[in-house]
Amino acid sequence: MKRRTRTHYTDAQEALMWERWKEGWTLDPIAQLFNRAHTSVQNILSRTGGIRPPLRRRCPRSLTLADREEISRGLAEGRSVRSVALQLGRAPSPVSREIKRNGGSSDYRATEADDAAWDRALRPKRCKLVEDRDLARVVTDKLRLLWSPEQIARWLKHTYPSDETWHVSHETIYRSLFIQTRGALKKELLQYLRRTRGMRRSRHYTQKTDNHGQILGTVSISERPASAEDRAVPGHWEGDLLFGSNNSQIATLVERQTRYLMLVKVGAKDTETVVTALIKNARKLPQELYKSLTWDRGKEMADHKRFTLATDIQVYFCDPKSPWQRGSNENTNGLLRQYLPKGIDISSYSQAKLNAMARQLNQRPRKTLGYQTPAAMFSQTVASTG
């Protein structure tokens, strides 16, 4: 059987690969740049969990190849270590160690010594979660409670404000999960992140295509009132469908000012079923708390005019391929994936169960709210409008 050869990339090719990955390219178009299979690109990126490794640089104080060639010439001429060190402007002790660790005076070779020094320097800094297993256990426990790395990092700093040994950045937690060679956190803990993929993706990544949703009579998000844009007043909502297996879905609605979440059971994804469910849900709130709805360009909202006529709530649509314009809803959908992972059949969830799920999320503190909860802020809003 013919043995398959390993795919190699030059440093320049890997640099281009990482640049395109950061820009949000998917694996296939990146691989096409090199006329390779996407799996070969994935192998490179997955080594460090989709996180670009820092460029290696020599320490300015280290011996250079030119220095080592000078040492080699000095030894060949029979000069003393002290004489060679003086020529280099260095202390004799590091020059002596350099010679001893690379074969001694008789076998010292500059190029081989330089390559060996570069290899020895590849000693990554030990992760704080490896050094402190008690801290790692606390982080693990909080991840199992579905806390995000940023919530954990913030909680630790708040709980132990004067003890930096208990402080760890959220980036360190993410890297410990994505880069398994660090040996800090188990890979199984990835399942507790809101997004369970094993590699980091660029914030520019999107799967939206140019023909995503063709809806007539849409009102652009650019026409949304300024009070909705700057979150100055409550009552402006963002919505989307969250899909499961077997053609199941629910509608997710997030209030822009308070980030309060409502989940709506939807029997099918056709526009008549979706709009009817949204109309029924909208009638549960007073007009002061439901002024507008911003939606993606999915065809489930093709009948948006019927929704507006029935509720007097204007629907605004995002620009094509711009889900970030509904950032609050997109972020909350990510949180929901901890409860409703991809591939699960959502149709079995009753409205009561969805309400309980929304209640649990609304009681989680949010960084963007100064670590208040959406439930508390929405209750204040209801009280003030009442």
C-alpha cells in the first residue's frame, strides 16, 4: 500500500493561512489558495485551537549565529575561552557553558549549536491553571455550571480583590480549553461553553450567502429610530429563529435595552405559522414595551406586513449578511445553545419549559448590564411604565 506523504507548508504560507482565518474565511477557500484539501489546513489551525501562535523571536541577549561562528574560529585557532569572550564583549561563563553544551572545544560547530539553541528555546510558559490546581478546580466547577470564561474571571476578581493568585483572565481559560497541550483543563469541558466548537473562529465569520432571504417591502434597519439604535428607551426587540433537528425551531426575542429574553414555540418555519405565533406573543406585552422588531432576512418573516397590521409594531430588517446588526439576539442565541445544543429536536419542548429556560437565562448577570440581570432591569422598566 502506498504511504501518503505529509503536507508541508512554508512559514509564508502558514502566515497567509492565519491571516485569512482571522478575516473570517472558511477552511475550503483557504485550502484552495494552496490547491490542498481543507483537512490539511484544519490540521494546522487546530494544533493551537484556531488561535494564531505568537511569532518566535530570539532574545536580544542571546548568542547569534555570528557570535557562534566567532567562537568556532577562536577554538580552531586555539584561543582561550576568556580571549574569545573578550572578543565578543561577553562574560567568560556563558561562553564556557555554550561550548560545553555543544560538544566541547573539539566538536563545537556554530551552525549545529545555533540550531540546538533555537530548539531548546521552545519552552512555552507554563499556564497558571497548570501551576495552581485549586484555581483550576474552581474554574472547572464554574464551567460545569454553564458560566462563561469571562464571568468566571470577573467573579474571581470580585471575590478575591486583593489576592492575585486567584485571578485568571478569560483568555487564559479559553486557551487552556482550545490548546490541549497545555494540560490545564480537560477537553470535555468544551461542551459547557455556549459554543462547543473546538477551534476559535474569527468574529468576521459568517455562513450567510448572497441569496439569503428575498423579502418584499422590507424596511431597512437604517430607518430604525435613533431611540432604538442607542438603546435609550425600552421596547425595541431583536428576533430570529433558532433551529433544531427534524425541522424544529423556536423564535427568540431579545429586548435591546435590558437584554430580556422571550422564547416562542413555533410549530413550523413557514411565514404564516411564524408570524401567527409572534402576533400571539406580542399581545402579551403593553405597547410601551413593544415598539419595534428587528429581524434577519430569513423568509419566515415574508409576511411581516400582517404582523405590523395586527400589532402596530414596525418590523425592520438587517442588511444582507449582517447578523451583527442584531448583536443582542445573536449573543443570546449563543447562550441558548448551552441549553439547546445543535442537533437536538426542539419540537418536544413545551411553551412552559421554554419559559422556564428563558427565566433561567434572564436571571444570569450580564457584563454589558454592569453584571445586573435582564430580569431585574426589565422589572424596573415594567414598574416605570406602569
